Amino acid sequence: MRHYDQGQSRRTKACAFLIAIVAATVALFLSMRWTVDGALADSSAQVPDVPPIPKVIAGKPYSVTPGESPGTWVVKWGDQSMLWKAQPWMEDRQQKLGPAFIAQWATPGLPFPFEVPIAERDKIPVSEIPDRCLTFSYYGPYYNNGWDISPIIVHLPDGSIRTSSLTLEHYTSFVNGNGKQYLASTDHNVQRKYMWELTAPEELRGEGGVTTVYNDPTLVPEDTLYLPTVRRTRRLAGAVAKQYFPGSIYRYEDVSYSGALPQLDYKITGFKLWDPSDKLRGFNNEGIPANVKRVSGAGEVVAIMEVTPKPGISWWYAKRIEYVGLISMCTYYTEEYDASGKMIRQFTHLPITGANENVHVGGPDGPNNAPRWWQMWGVACVVDLEGGFVMDGWIQKGGFNADSSPSIYSETTLAAQPMTLVEWLSH
Amino acid sequence: MRIRYRGASYLGVFLVGLVLLSSKVAEACQTFDEYGITTCLTFFSSAYINLPDERRTVFDANTETFFTRHPDNLLFQNNQLLALFDGNPEKLSEAVGFPIHWHLEMRPTYDSTYDATGFGQGTYHSYLSSLATNVSGSMQDNYQPLFREYYVDLHPKHFFIRLGRQIIAWGKSDGVYMLDIINNFNLINPQIFNEQQIKIPVWAANIVWQPYPGGELQGIFIPQYYPTYYTGLQMKGGFPINGSYGDFTYGSVAAINNELNGSLGFKIPTDVNNPSSRLNNWVYGARWSEQRGSIHYTLNYLYTWTTGYIYYPNTGTYATATAVNLRPHRMNVAGGSADYEFNTGNPWIDGTVLRAESAVTIGDVYYEGNLGNPVDVTHWGILGGVDREILGDYLERPVFFSFQYWQDWVLHRNNECACGGNEDMFQGLGYQGSHSGLRGMYESLSTLYMDKTSMTGDVLDTSLSAVYEWQFHDWWLQPHVGYRISDNTTLGLGFNIYAGGKQTPYGEFTNTSNVFFELHQTLL
């Protein structure tokens, strides 16, 4: 039996070698690396180096003038005003340009979600706000795909680290006509696809999933979850928007179900000139590495959006107040309240742009030459005011228009359990 | 004894390594960008402690007599070091024009059960020591290889090609294996759910063609056969080396081993034949998978071998057998699987996922009647499952609920059998001579799985798994709780509780019901 096995083992290895050669040869003949249709990605809009400041926002005059000391600016909107100061954690260009940096997203000719003239943005229907200002701020619909590797750290009330994870993400939105190579002919009504995978901690390594979100908000997004212990992808039971995203204290509502939800009512209650407190998580140096530069919404005019569960709906908050930048079309901050009116949570979101040194085009080692106005999420923090937990997530390295396969949103990608961005994007 | 000391020294190396590496701040994996290599190092330890205190009767092959002895309280005490190496050779990828990735998984294991105790399984050290470690000995390249998975991934346009030793999972069922039989199992401890640990990796060319998003055609070519491995399969000099010395030896295995070793008054020699690696002995598989709207489905075909060796009597019947040949039998498996999620706008049913899997297996072999002569059968299995998150309105983290019903019909027997009574019935895993150990043409079981995470960061995970067989009336419960103390350390506690007749597939382990502990320590 043993001699027999040894002979067989030699033959087996020979056969395996033969298979390898044949397969590699076939692959070489068939191989012509896929190319992302870069022409579809919208990089044509021209944004001035120093964008002009809008004159009127939400019906009131808006102005920016230099402050008394260097690096400061006085921003006025209606009868409100603030003193803008550069912060070391801001992107370099924002530090240099001041509030005019934000004004780049008021440039005429920019695509959705910036196509509405700045003077008209206060009239955008409220039902569109969540998608325009969170979903498409996370990843813009004006490029073929966005991708990143992101640490997520959960802190105990005493500040020590409870859990940390590392997530790979790949995202495509189809609303501007980009990314069509990722859609099957049967993929009707799909707004976007999102894929994630944990590479750490070790206990969760390989866990991942694909979320497909539909244009019809009444359709529950489709979720799959890959479980490495059984090497199999499961359909996840849907309707989980209010639940925690695995391994974090984000909710699905914060991450992938970020559009207007049919269970909730939305209304705009007012506008204000936003001067965020430097005590807000993400708007200071606390918890985020110093090299993670990001965009502050300071000096923006924000819409104040109130979100409440529809009658009869049980939700994790009784009221949510969101502060939504009308110029950058970005939801920077939300605070949630329980039925007694007590604030129970804060969520902050600070995007990064194509000018960020951590952002690349084509792949992790690609050039740092994306259009400067392109946005993607950069930092997202949660402060749990009831439990005392704090969570920080940020993009360690990210970018646009990876040369990824049209079939990347597949079980095969998840089952391969990629470990790095390079490997992740090669699927 | 030499092997015993060697095993102990391996354990020492593990423990010293654990102490040394735990003393630093650990990260999950380390990437060396300059080399394009990622490495991970993890230690995993588990211990299964027997709860009932029953004596066990086993057969001594040397004296050809049965004897009764107190069983071992330590059923299983396994220590594993998992080292992963992954690389993306950029220059090679650029040279060939498409991305290439390689993976190597090394998993040395040592089970102290066979060395650490002076009674129970430790008493049978000379018989069972080959199960203790995969660093040397027969386990090394077969059912628990030291180098488990090692392969190269090629990513030419519209293709994913994986060449090397690997695990390939099919189907949409949990714990029921109709389509998912590409990798057979190491069932030394059949209670482990983590299939990454117990599936036997196979040499394979796994080629996936992705003609369009959502559609995939997979072709699988496997040149070498690895049978399912279980305690009692070990052979020496043409005879099984033990009857049921292992704590998880199936009753049917113990019974046939005892007979081969002389429990009927005479010994029956055996020989083992593996299929050669000629092309006509390879395993071939094809799978088409697609997402069409809300339905995800697969169509599968596999030309393969029975999952384990079949014990063929040389005369065609055990009534007159003087020798037994162990070899697998060819079988064809054709089937499919699908899942569907309700998305109707009705909150009562939306989010409910239906799963189905079915396969017709032609050429499988069951042991028929009291004699247990092997009979070629065609059988049809079908599974339906429903998954749903429940109590979502009341719990911050809802309960995942999953229920499955599986049934299997024997549609056709390809040869008639004079099987010594109870013809048309087939021996189950626990069969040792009684009618209660036989299944009919029809068999069914149900599974229930519930899981809930708790605490910030989902660091506490509680689950309950249950299996019930409708014909044998036996069942298996596994409650489990896992707590992630830190990113690097996870502790687990669980129970395996069995009930049912002594010759039923799960009931046979009633006296092996146990509590188990797990430690998962990330070192790098």
C-alpha cells in the first residue's frame, strides 16, 4: 500500500504539473487584461484652482473674507458668522485655500450629485438628501469604482482599544452611467454594489459580503455573507438597516443602507452656517492617525434634516438630526435621540478628495492624480453616549478606478479570501 | 515510546512559542510590502471532556476477546499552529500579463489525548499514536496534511484559476453533504463544525470562467483520491489495528473491524486499493452558477468516487467472505442548489431566505441487510431550508434563525442482495447488528441553527445547533458560546449532547456527550 501510494504520488505530482502548464498556457492565450472604461468616469469637469465663493446659499448672502490672523477667514451667511481656522488634520489644500476649498463643489458643470446650482440646493427634495449627501459622498457616482483598506477601532469608555478590524472595500455606483461593466443583463434597477471583506482580526479574517442596493427604495437591499469556516456564501436575511454592521458599532444604516429608508420620515427643519465643535470626534486629532488628512465642513451652510421612524415602526432612535453640507453635498454629522429626548449617539463623517496623498488611481500603487474634487469617505466615527464606546474608522489607503474584473462582485472573489488590496483588486 | 516523546516535545515547542509570541503586541497578520508577502500565525487549542461515566466494551484483536474498561475522560485535546503565507509576485504578474497570487497554509497539529493519559485512549497508545500528530507519520500527506492548502491563483481576463491543493465548497446546505463532496472529511473528531480544519484538501485544477457579471462556469479536475478518514480505518498487516479504541469510532466501523479481527471466530484479511492517478480515475466536476433577479442558483455535476472506502467481500457476500477489499466506487452526482429572498414590501416575510439543494447520486454504495453486503444504489436527496433574522424589533442584535429539512430516497438498487434478513434496509453509521441501526429506503433529518452576537463589537457569540433524525429518533445538540477577549484571544465553551438508540448515527455517542473548551490565540 505504501509503495503503491508513493508511485501514485509521483504520478499525481506529474499530472498536477501538467495541469498547471496547460492551464497557464490556455490562460495566456485567453488573457487580455480587462480594462475599465475610463472614458465613462467623469473627470472632465474643470474646477478652478481657487474656486469662486458662492454669493447666495439657501436664499441668504454668503461671503468669505480673510481673517485678522494668517490662516483664518471670516465666513458670513445671512446674519450668522464664524471664524474659520485651518486645522492640521485638514487636507493640505483645504488648509491652504480656506473655505474656498469647499466652494469647489459649487462649480457649475459638475455631475450628479453636484449638478444642482448652488442657489437651488436648498430646494432639493428631502427624500434625495440621504443618497446625494451620504451614499454618494462615501463613494461618488462619477467614477467607475472606489476602493480602500480601512481600520476600524472600537474604544472602551476608558479609551483603551476593545476591538480593531481591517476592512477591504470595493464600491460601484451606476446612477451616472459609470461602472456598467459590473452589471449583468438581468441586473435591473440596481443603484450600486458594495463589497467588503475583513482581513483582521484573525478570528474574523475572510468574512465578507456583497450588498446590492436598488433604485426602488421599497426593495430591500440584497446582502450576501461569506463565512470562511464553511467556505460558503449565504444570503443574509434582509431588512437589517437599523442593525449593527458586523464587528462594529456602525449600523447598516450608516454604511450600506445609507439612502432614504421606507421605514423613516425625513424633513428639513432649517439651515445654518456650520461651525463644528473641535470636541466632535473626527474634528480633532483624537483617535485618528496624523497622516489621515480629511475635509472639514466648517464654513459650510448645512441643511438640518430631522429623521423620525414612521408611526408603528420600532427603530433604534426616536429622532435623528443630520447636518448636511449644501456646498460639498456631504452629511458631516448626525446626532440621535431616544424617546425621552436624550442624545444617545453621535456620528461624524469627513470625506477625503482626489488630492489626498492616500488616494490613488488604478490601484494601490497607482498615481496620485485623481481629479481634486472627487470625493470618497475618509473618516467615520461613532460616539455611543449611552455605553461610552467610541469607534473610529478611516481610510488607510484608497482610490478610484481600479482595474478590477467585471465579475469582482462575486462569490469567487469572497471565496478566494484575499488578504491585501492588491489581491482584492485583482479579482 | 519514541513517538510519544517526540509528540511531547512538539507540544513544548508550541507552548514556548505561544508564550514568547504572546508577550508582544500582536497584529492580525503582517504584510511585508517590499516582498509582497503577508504572513499570519495563529494558535488553536481545544479539549473535549467526556461527561457520562460509563464503561466501554471493546474487542482486542490480539486475544480475539471482548473486554470492558473505563473510558477516557479526555476525548480530544488538539493543539494547532496555523501559519499562512500569501504573496503577490508583481514582476511575475507583469511578465505574464495578469495578476498572480500564491498561498501556503501550514498547520502542524498535536493531540495529547493519546499520550497525556494513562487510561482510556492513552491505554491504546500503540494503536492510536498515529492520530496524535501530522508532523510525522501517516497523517502527514493524507487526511491531516502538515501543509494543508498550497496553490497558485491566476487571474487572466474573465478567468479565475486556482492550481494546487485546496478546498472547494459546493451547495447551499449546512452540515448536509449532497453536492459538497469534493473534499472528504477527517472525522477523527466528527463534532468540529469549522470545515477549514476538517475538510481534506485535494489536488485540483479549479478553473472558473466568468463570461459576464453574475454568471460563472467552473470546471474541476482532481487527479488523486483522498477518502474520508475516521478512527478505525487504520490498517496494519492486512487487518484493522483496533476495533473501537477511539472515542469517536462509529459503531458500524467497530463492528466490521471486530469481524475482520476475528470476533466471528476467524480472521478476515483485507487489502486497500486506491484509484491510480490515470486520467480515467480522476474526479471531474462542473458547476454553473448565476444570479437571476432574486434567485441565485447553481447546476452541478460531479464524476467522482464514494466519499469513503467500500468494504467489498471477495465472494460477493459476507456470508462466505474470506477476504475483504477496500476501495471506492465510482459515482455520478448531478444536482443543483438555489436560494431566494422575499422582497415583496410585506415586512412579515421580507428578508426571509429560502434555500434548496438537491442531488441524484448514481453509484453510491450502501450496506444492505443484516449481512451488510455492499449494494450499488441510486439515491435522491433534497433539502429545503429557511433563514431569517428574528426578534429584530426587540433586540439590538437580532437572532439568526435557520431550519433545514433533508430527505434521501433510495430510488434504485443496482444489484439484488441475499443479505441475511432485513433486505431493503441499509446499515447506518451506528449499526452493530440490531434492526435499530438500519435505515429504510427513505431517511430524513432536520437541523436547527440559531446564532446571536452580543456586546459592543459583537465580541460575544452564542449559538445553538441541533440535529434530529426522524426515522432513527436520535439527536445531537451543540450549544456554544465564544467570547473575544481581545483581537488576539478568543475563548470558546460548548457542549455536545447526544441522545437516542445505541445503534443510531448520533445516539451511539450518547456516552460520549462532552463539554469542550477552545482557545484561539493570534500570534502574528
